[in-house]
Amino acid sequence: MAGEKYIDKAVARLLAYYESNFQTYLTAVETAQSLATGAMTAPKDYVPALLPEDTRSPLLQVFATGAKPEDGRCGLYWVDCTVYLGYVGDANVEAGQQKMRRYMTAMVDTLRADYTLGSTVQEAVDGEQSLDAFKPGDAQTRYAIVLDVEVLIYES
């Protein structure tokens, strides 16, 4: 049985890893794209939940969507997690979408830098990536960047 000890630990470790490392990869994207320092705004907060109505921008959220045993007898579980970055932009959707792709690059590069999340999990593997934009009004656009991550966690 996959109890909260697997799910909670996977989410907490993935979130902590992003809190500690994401800014490094945002800066790397700025450098690679010859952008001004600070062009890729760091998240205002990192939260272990999906908060669809929270308009802090940008906001990085990590949450679980399920779990399954790899070998339940040995305490190994795969936890399906989502790393979600939401931010609010202006009416220039084309520029906002380019920024969205740059955030995705930083999200993927952060994970790929260390698949053990600083030796806190057995493995974290990136999966599907999705990008979405919607306009709740004329003056702004909301963007959603989603990275699916499977985290293999061991609990003795």
C-alpha cells in the first residue's frame, strides 16, 4: 500500500531540490539567450500543492498525482509528481510564450542535472511536458508550464 509517507517524501524532496537549484538554471537560460540579468524572474514561492487560484507570479508548485509500487515488499515506490510553474504576463502573448519555453528549459535542465535530487531519492525521471496560455482579461495572460516527473523513492 502506497501511504502518504512515499508521496509526501517524494513531493518534499522534489520541491526542496527545485528551491535549491532552479535559480541556477534560470540564470543559465538568461546567459545562453543573452538576456539581461533578472529577465527570467525567480519564483515568488515554492509550494507543495496545486493552487490554481493563486496568482503570485511566478509560482512553482510541486504535487503528486499518484503512486505505484516498484517492489512494495522492499519499500520502493514510483510517485507521479508534477512540477507546475504559473506566471502572469501582459497582453503580448508571443513574447509570453517564448518566455514560457525558456522556463520549461530551466525546469528540465534543473532535473536533468541530478536525477537523484541531491542523493535524496533513488531516481527522478522527467516525462511529458506541456505549455498552456489563457487570457482571463484584455490586459494580461496567464501561463502554465507543466513537467511530469516520476520519483522512485525508497522507504525502509
